[in-house]
Amino acid sequence: MDFDKMPRFKMNALQITCKVSEWSEIFKVEPSEIERQIELAYGWMVNNPRRAPKSDVMRYLYNWMLIADRKLSMRKRPVDNFKEVRPPEDEILTGEDFARMRQAI
């Protein structure tokens, strides 16, 4: 992340950088997605100066992540515990099985 482009976050650069991996584990997204959300949060701050936080940037960023997660705007990492379940070979119906069923009707 380039904190030179985000001067309001520059004071908290070390804290933010340390939290990226923690937040990626909490929200189950890639660290690059957390960095993208930080840039979006900064863009919002710049464009909404009256509503932007005056202090406690870390709280603001964490709340931003919570809202992004709730609104499903974060790209989730794929579920890695997916296991393909296939029926046993003797339970799979073939074209002949369907033909016999049609004849029986």
C-alpha cells in the first residue's frame, strides 16, 4: 500500500499494515481485498470531509470492514473445505435405466 497517496492514513501506516493479515483472517478474504477496502475507505474520507473521522482511524477502518462484509462487497476467498460427493457407481442411472422406466409406465 502506498501511504504517500493516503496522507490521512500515513500516521497509522504501521498499525494498518500490521492489521491487514489479521483482518484478512477475521473476514476470510485475501489480504489484497483488505488493502482494496482500505483504499475505498480513504476515498470515502476524502470525498466526505465533514463526516470523515477526525480521530481513531483504526476504529473507522475496522467498522468499514464490518460494513463491507455485511453488505457482501468483499470478495470472499473460496471455501477450501469443499469435497465433491458422488454417488456410488451402482446407483448412477444410465440411459437404459430411463428407457426401462418409460416402458414400465
